[in-house]
Amino acid sequence: MTMSEVAEVLQAEVLVKGDGLLRRVGHVMASDLMSDVLLVDEEDMLLLTSLASDQVLRTAQIVGAVGVVVVNGKPLPSSMVNVANDLHMTLATSRLSKYDACVAVHAARHPL
Amino acid sequence: MNAPGSQPPVVPDDRPELGETGNDPLVLLELIQRLKVRDVMTPDLVTLPRAASMQQAQELMRQKKISGVPVEENGRFFGLVSIDDIIRALVAGTIHESCGRHMTTKLVVLEDDMPLSFALRYFDRYHYGRFPVLNRDRRLVGIICQRDINRALLVELTRELQRLESASVQRGGEGAAGSLYLLREFPICKYDFENAGKAANQIKQVLQEKQFASKVIRRIAVAAYELEINLCVHSDGGVLSWQVSSGRAEVIARDAGPGIEDVEWACRDGTSTANEWIRSLGFGAGMGLVNVRRVSDEFEIASKKGSGTTVKAVIYIEGGAA
């Protein structure tokens, strides 16, 4: 699935298209702990998080993530959009909870 | 504001944020963090005692072509006679009276060991033409005006340019890491989460431009990012430097305190002294140094409680674990 397709599954609003919208999402990581995100070695990873801060985007850039989706419909600080633009990082927001977002992506990749 | 010689000077609690001047050249930002007020101020002062008349002050200002005279006795600072004070004395007919009576005493002062960035913030905030500079013993040691800052920055920028020209950049072939030489330093401020991570982001972008292998880039970037966050979270501020040469990349984090009591403990999984606020930002899980060691081919840490910490991570670019 591409990041664009995942965004659709998550009913997400894409705030910054960045460089990742057409990239393939091979792995999904759901975490609010950036220290854990930095331990992951997968390059085609999508980060689902309920943490709405610039550091999420900086961490995602460091690990080469495809994009970031902030869940729970959290309002994002305007600085996040600026940082995402600077880093060419795809940024979206979804009303789904972190758990439901994981379930939705899994169901889309592995339909019953 | 505070009267000189009595209370400590006003220190803004909101430190100069790099983000506020985010479009400025980084070299300039590094300079204003690195330089101290004492490096920039004018130390050779023309002063008057309190008993001198306002007319003497006026004459001294005319002779020396200065716009203010500090009033001090034996190093103790009492106030400043400005052009405004002289005009007021002329209008009120008190020009023959003493400086001690008509000088300005409600002054904002700077300390000589403050970073230049504080001085810039003061000029921006208070719109004064000059600030007296006191040392830790509350003695008057200098005066600083905008002209001093401009002159010092020009001198330092010229030095920096000469250093950069002589140190870098000897390019090899495209992506030929063995002959490429890159060197860069970033000052990192304590709790500056607005900017934490920017240095590592820039390091990664440079490595991508130079077309290093993606796995090598990732390891260098992770080491730099973890060390940068560590400086921001745990140190009193420090410098993150990195260099690439002779088939290896070195990322070094240096700080001047507070130091680590038990280095072995600090390098274990899940051990951290971070507070809840830092954890709420997604950091402080105690994995930072562990992760730096994980991505490094060589890892060194030296620290002493009460002094500084230096962490060095080396990643081999050719034939390494990438």
C-alpha cells in the first residue's frame, strides 16, 4: 500500500504531502515514545502517534519514515506543518484512535 | 530594572531562541552563543566619581565623543550620566551640581560572563544605547554598545571564514567517503526543544546530498539525534560536532556539566534521570546512550560528576556494519 492509500483507509486529512505520499508503506509503528521509534531499523515505516510535536517529525526524518499520522484527531501546532514542509515529510491527521488505526491498516492489507 | 550595585541584573528567563532567528546563518548563531559579553565589551572605561559636576561629565563626553559616562569609585558602580541627564541638568539649571545627584541610577546591567545572545536580547527589549557590564563581584568592568557587538561579530566572522576555508572541504569523487572531509559544530541549549533535533536533521540532509549509503546515513543520523537530545535534556548545554573523513564518521557530544555519577548505570537499558515533562515529549526512556552504542562501531564516554561529559560515536563508512 502507498502512503496515500493508507491515508484513505485511516480517513486521514493530509496536511503536508511531502515526499512520502506515493511511497510504499512496508511497516507501521504506533508509538508515542520517540526513543522506541529510533530503535526501529525499517526504512519504509509509517509512524502512527498521538504525540503532536515537532520532535515527532524530526524523529521520523532521522529514521527515514514514509510519513507521520497523528491519531485521535489531535489538533496540531502550526509549527508541525512548517517543520513537515521543511523536512518534506508527509503529515496527516486522523480521528481514529491509535488502536483502531492499526486495526484499519491491518484489515486493509489482509482483507478477510 | 534594578539599581546597579545592589541586586543581580535582570536576566530574561526566556533564553534567546534559535527559532526566532531561524533564517540567520548558523555560523552567526553559533557565535552569539559562544561569545561572552566580556569578549565584546569595551573594558577601558572613562569614568567619573560621584562628586564630579554634571558640567565635567558634559565636557568629558564632548572630548571623548561618547554618549554616556559611568559613575564609579574604586570599582563600585553607582550610575550613569547620559546625554538625557545632561540636557535635563541644562534645562533645570543644575549643570554645576554633582553627578551623584543627577545621574541615572535605575539601570539594567549585564554580567561579563553572559553569552552575547543575552546582550542582543537586552538591546532588543530595552532600547538603550549601552549597558554597563559588571563582574560577579559586582564591580564595573566595562560597557557594551551596539557598535561593540558589530565590530566583534565582524572580527569573529572573518576568523570563522578563514578557519572554514582552511579546514574544509576537500571533495573526493561523488560519494567517495574515504577522501571526503566534512566538519561541523552545533551549539545545543538546555531544554531548547523547539530546536532539538535540527542539527541531526541537517547532518542527515548533508549526508544524503553526498549520496552516502542509506544505512550508513541512518546510523550516523540516529547517533547524532540521540546525542543531541541528550545534550538538550540532560546537560547544561553543549556542542554537538560531527566529521566525516578517512572512511569513518565521528559524532561527538561535549558538555560542561553537570556530569554523570555512574556512567555504567547511565549506559544501561531503561535507566534515565529524565523528568515527567521530558517523558511527555516522547523522550527520556533511558534508551539514548544504548541506541548510540547500538548504531556505532566505536563508542566512548567519559564523564565526571560536577564536570562535563563527552560521548564519541564512530561509524565506519566503508566495510562497517552498515
